[in-house]
Amino acid sequence: MIPAGFVFLALAFNVLGAGSYLYRLARREIQPHIVTWALWALAPLVAFVAQLSEHIGVQSLITLFTGASPLVVVVMLIARRQGAWGVTACDLFCGALSVAGLIIWALTRHAAYAVLFAIAADALAAVPTYRKAWRNPGSESWFNFACLAVSALITLATITTWSPAHYAFAAYLAVLGLSMTAVILLGNRRVAAGRRA
């Protein structure tokens, strides 16, 4: 394990990725899916509160930032009437399941359950963005998700207590970041190959 202070390096990667994303959003180069980003704000903030109740420590800062940065994206989308606003039945279903998971956690009040339900809610909320990123990879930023993955992997390397409340959200963020980066980059290759054909 590396010292817990490395969490601040992980946080720097989050700031770098979020800053890049917000810059591209301000320039209207990307079109985030508002349902996904709204739920991506809610689920990590719930997990953060649960982590605080378990006295997780500095590693919980990553979870806090992971909820705060999507909240800024949502505020920008609403203020500028920008992004992907079309809501499909699949989006509504994923959103309903996400909210149901958060309600179940609210009723159980177990930190480990809170983190696991927050992961489930966050993952379900990601479905519309995975779909959109595959169909239109230029509408998302792979760099933001790559920074998220690096941040999560650094955070995992600082963990000394291996209980789900400590490691599960960071592990999930690493998988989310890596998989979303792959979907966007592979989608870009597919689109480029289609143009050459």
C-alpha cells in the first residue's frame, strides 16, 4: 500500500478530468446525457455520507468529488439548455432503478449497503451514457473517464482496511472509468473506419 496522502494525487487527476470536461462542455464540444449526470451526482454523494458514518478518512474525498463534479455539469446543462435531453423508456427505467436503490439504502441505514446500492444506482445511471457514447463517441470525453480511472486506482492503492465501505466505490469507479474510456475510444475508431470505407 502507498501512503494515504497519495489520495491528493488521485484528487488532482479528478480535478484535471473534470476541468477538461467542463471546458469542453463550455465550448459545446460534448453533449452529456442529463439523466446520467444527475444520477451520477446523487449516488456518490449518498456513498460519501455513508463513508463518513464509517469514518473512512481521506479516501472519501474521492467519492465526494465524484458526486460534486457531475452536479456542476448538471447545473451547466440546465443553465445553458445544453446536452442530451431526450429521455427514452430505457433512461426512465435505469433512473427509476437507481432511485429505488437509493431509497432502499435510506431505509436500511447500513454503510456497506449504502455504498453497494450507490454503486448499483451509479452503474444503472451509466447505461444511457454508455449507449450514447457508443452511438456518438464524439459526444463524450474519454480523457475525463481515463482520469477517473487513474484516480480510483491510486485511491485503491492507499486503502489499508479492506471492507466494502472502504474499497467498493473506488473499485467501481476504476471499472467505470476504464470501461467508458474503452467504449469512447473504440467508438471513435469505429466511426473513423466507417468514414474511410
